[in-house]
Amino acid sequence: MISRTTSEQISEPAIPYTLHWRSRIYALIGLSGLLVVVIIFATTLGSVHIPFATCFQVLFSPLPFLHITPPCWQTLDAATLHTIILDIRLPRVLLAGLVGAALGVAGATYQGLFRNPLADPYLLGVASGAGLGATVAFLIPFTISWMSFGAVPLFAFAGAVGAVAVVYSLARVGRTLPATTLILAGVALGSFFSSITSYLMTICGEELHGIVFWLMGGLSLTRWSEVLTVFPCVLVGTVIIYLHGRPLNVMQLDEEQAQQLGINVERVKLILLGAASLITAAAVCFTGLIGFVGIIVPHAVRLIWGPDYRFLLPLSTLVGAIFLIVADTLAHTIIPPTEIPVGVITAFCGAPFFLYLLRKRQGFAFF
């Protein structure tokens, strides 16, 4: 009698754990399918509306094993449809997905490293450094280009990476990297760079509109070269972060306990900070400062599917990509022909949804 009761007590918790594990697997599969649908749907919207089926056929016609002949639609022939969908709309949609995925997984990484629900990808000065670099690029009196990229993305990337490097060098104490010192250094340097940017904006003259629009975020005039540049950076950084999902779980307890359990805390912190900062810098250098994605997406995923970083990281990647694609689609279609900065859309749509989730899960603990 005693052994049977003990056996039942041991086996009962395994059932909900298995269901919870399966629900996360189903969520990964479902969100992956939803991402594909959102990508196709986003390519249908624009100044010329194209049916979903037609977009599907054009998008998959280059695949050799499907043998799909791109159709004509109304007054548009197959070549024109190919240009609109594959050369104009698809690069923008894919870049939005890459940037959203990068900000989502970077935000989850920062929140896990600092064990702070307010941490976001811009915490260590990436945004202020990129903003300062882009502002300087707008104001320089000569033209700079490299590999078909202008001065703005080059200076923005250099500013973002440089800011993180300065913060890291200021915060490092011997062989350790105290989290509190790192955050304070990031906040101080970010404020310093932001003040310089604000001063430059007051003397920039006619360049002010371009600077303000870049700082608010946007994906207009996206080209394939930008997608192909951002993709490897985001892919490598994201894979590195995924491989550290278990150490991130252990580090939620305490750094000393994680060290006792065999985790090289300082090494993991350095790798994750470098990977998250790299993908964030690569994302913002072409699109500007898109806020709210890196802080709301990890929270939403954590509230719905739990805090296990082995699932939280890939789920944040998918949700971030979907969220920013939808936001960018709204940005250029909601008030045609005017294009709203996508950062405005992310804040306007994301804040009410996040408040709704908090209201539904009042008793949920973030960490």
C-alpha cells in the first residue's frame, strides 16, 4: 500500500511536465508555420494588392522541384509580378523578420543574463552608439560607401559595436564582469552619446528630418544586399545563444550556485553579451532604432510558455520575427501613401497587448 502510494506520487508530476514539454514543441511548429504564412501575406500588401495564391505561386516558382509557372494577374505580366514580389517586397519582409528575430532573442538573452525584466537589447549603449554614428553619417560633407552600403549603416554599426566595447572595458574588473557595473556603465555612456546626438540634431539644419526618421526606425527601400549582410550575423549569433540555453537556466539561480554546478559564469557572460550585441548592432544599422520588440517579446513568450530558456530563446526568435513583420506591414499600409515609422507601430500595438498579458497573469513571477 505504501509502495503504491509512493509510486503514484512520483509518477503524477510527470504527466503535466510531458504535456508542458509537448505544448512548447507544438508552439515551435505552429509559430514556424505562422511565420511562413505571415511572410506570404505581407508580400500581398502594398500600393498594388496581389492575391495570396498569386504571391504563393511567385514566391515558390524559383524552386526547381515544384515546377510552378508564375501567373499573370490583371494588367501585370509574370515579369512585373516577379519584380514587385521578389525584388521589392520580399527583401523588406525578410529584413523585418531578421531584425525582429534578432531583437527578440537578444532581449531574452539580456534579461536572462542580468535577471532583470527591464533589460532590453539596447541596455549596453547599442542604440545610443548607433544613433550617434548614424547622425554623424548624415552630417559629413562627403560621400562614403563600402560594398554598395552608404555611410549611415557603416557608421551606425561602428557606433553600436564601439559603444559596447567601451562599456565592456569600463565595467570589467580584473577577470570578472559585474552585472551592476555593466548596467551602470551602459546607462551612463548611453546618456552621454544621446546628449551628443541631441546637440548635433540642433545644428543639422535640413538633415533633421532624415535623422529623426532613422532614429524612429524604418525599413523602406530595403535591398537584397542588406538582407544577405544581416542574415549571417543574426544566424551565427543566434546559434551561439541557443547553445547556451541550459547555462542560462542554471544562472537564474545565482552566479555562485551556477559556478558550483560547473558553469564558467564569466565565460558564458562574455560569449552571450558578445553574440547578443553583435546581432543587435547588425539589426539596427540598416533599420534604425526599433524599440519595444526586445523587451515585450521575451516577456510575452515567458508569460505564455514559461521561463525555460531552451524554449524561450527559439520562441522569442519566432515571435519577434512575426511581430515586426506585422508591424512593418501596418507601417506602410495603414495610411497610404504615408509611411509611419515602424517604431511607433511596435510601441502602439505592443504596449496594450503586453498589459493584457500582465492582467491575465497577475500572479506570474518573471524569475
